[in-house]
Amino acid sequence: MKRSPFSSDQIAAALKQEELGMPLADVIRQAGITERTFLNWKKQYGGLQGYPHDMKCLQEENAKLKQIVAELTLENSRLQDALDDKRGIHEHYSSSN
């Protein structure tokens, strides 16, 4: 599927303008799109009320989850290093006897 040169925010803005009562001819002229493109967007995204807000929430949640993954990865690495150090001590004593 061909990627749109328009961002999701641009698409949502155009849909919102029409939803708020701006004439379709003005919306498509401002956006620089055809009526067919607008109608395709409306068909595809029209039912996504609050889409920009939802996207912002998802982006914030994604950032938090990435931070958690980074912290857990660091903790895992520290624990692995501690385990490796402990094994090294046991191997040293085992090979001495």
C-alpha cells in the first residue's frame, strides 16, 4: 500500500475542519487534495473521533514503556554481571581443590 505524503495530524485536521462545518471545497483546497482523497480519508478515518488525542496518549504510553524496558535491561545486565562474578569465584575455588 502506498504511503500517504500527509501526516496523520494533517489528515485529522482536514477531517475535523469539515466536521466543524467548513465547506468541503474549502477543506480540499486548503489541504491541496482531491475530493476523492478526502472522501477516502473520511471513509478510512472518519469514525476515529478523538484520534489525535488517542495518538498522543499512545505516544506517551510508548515512551513510558520504552523507559521501563531500558531500566529493566540495565538491571538485567547488572544481575548477569553479578552472577558471572559469583560463578567466577566458585570456579576459582573449585579448580583449587
